[in-house]
Amino acid sequence: MTLTRGGFTARHAVLKAGYGSRPDPSDPAQVLAMPIVLHIPKADPPARSAVLAAAAAATVALCLDARVGPDAHGIPGPWQGAFREWTGARIRKVARRARGAQWVAAQEVDGVTVDLDGAQARAFVPGRVGDLDTRIKKLQIGGTDLAHDDPGPVPEGVPTLWVNATLGMTVGKAAAQVGHAAMILAGAMSTARALDWAADRYYCAVRDADETTWASLRDEVALGRAIAVRDAGFTEIAPGSMTVIASLR
């Protein structure tokens, strides 16, 4: 990833501008989505919180990667067209799981892999669902979940994404939601702060929020000191559900 100020500023401006609401095409195969693959080995799988943090970091890393362009000279990157088409539509992500040779093969498909606290996730260049690379399409969306864990307090200054634990989301659903939150959080940051986060490889923490914590976080959203993700309700949960809250502090 290139961290030159000019190119990064242009890419960050895309996230700051927000996202489109172009209606979905009538053909489901034409729906645009960003695939995310979670590395979940059968033996000794990583902690759920670490997997979700890796998914969030991988998502924002791809969104600000030099290849989504433009660069400091305004030259489009090779992924810019696909990325901009996706950000102009409803933002969708689909998380799948991989292990062994499947995970190795996934590295050959255009995207960005993040390794965070022993967990790995890879975000891929968005595209039409019907055109998804077969190495990703054959991976399972569900079927494996990870137990909720309590990794302890978050270090000072680390961006934190709080998951609404009362919704009972699967790890795949939660991965998509923290990916949304990381994008919105990056866009809400100043360019200088986002650049600092990029230098830290988008290190973040994911924590479950109980009812009491969630109520406090909702107050922060109302005061404009936090951002919230509300799900469209296509899978698992009711439309409009608040799934993840990220602090702006």
C-alpha cells in the first residue's frame, strides 16, 4: 500500500463521500458485493474477536489500497472501476470461510490479506455475484462458527468496533458488519488520522457489547460521538437492526 499523502487523500475522499443507493438489479447474479474470506483452520482456530478484527482491517485496507486509485497524479488504479461501481450501489459484503489449500488458493485472487492477533482475513475486489471467481465461489458461507470470547480491555487509542451481542449474528454475518463499520469509521476520520491508522495497518479491536454497554453506545451515536451500522435485513436479522457501533473518539 502506498502511503503518499496525495494519493491517499484522493482515495480517502471516496470513503468520506459516503455510498450510493442505486437500486438492486432484477437479476441477483448482477448484484455487486465485496467477498471476504476468513481463515478458520479446523485445528486450533483463532479467536472470534481476532477474526472479526482482521476482517474489518482487511476491508478498510482494500478500500484505501493504492490499486483502487487514483494515485497522487490522478491516475486510476487497476481496481478503481470495480471499486467505484460498488461504492455507487448498496454496500454489500459476503463472508466465507477457508482452510488449508482453499486459503492458499484464495491468495491468488485480487485482494488484500490482513493478519491481526493470529487471525487472518482477505478482502477481495468487489464485483458481480455471478462473476465471482470459482476459487472463492466454492467456499462455504456458513456451517462453521466460533465461540464468543473475552479478549479483555482494548489498548488506549485503538479503534474499537462494538458488536450487538443480543442479535446472535454468525461469525460470517458479523464479519460483514464490522467491515461496514470500519469503512464508515475511516470515512468519518480526518485524512491525517486515517493516514495514521493506515500506518498502523488498520489495527482495530472488536468487542461484544452487552445490553448495558450497548445502551451507552447508542447514546454516543445520538450525540454524534460514534457511528452505527444498520443492516438492510437481507440475511439473519431484521431490517434496520443496529449491528455495530464504532467510536469516533
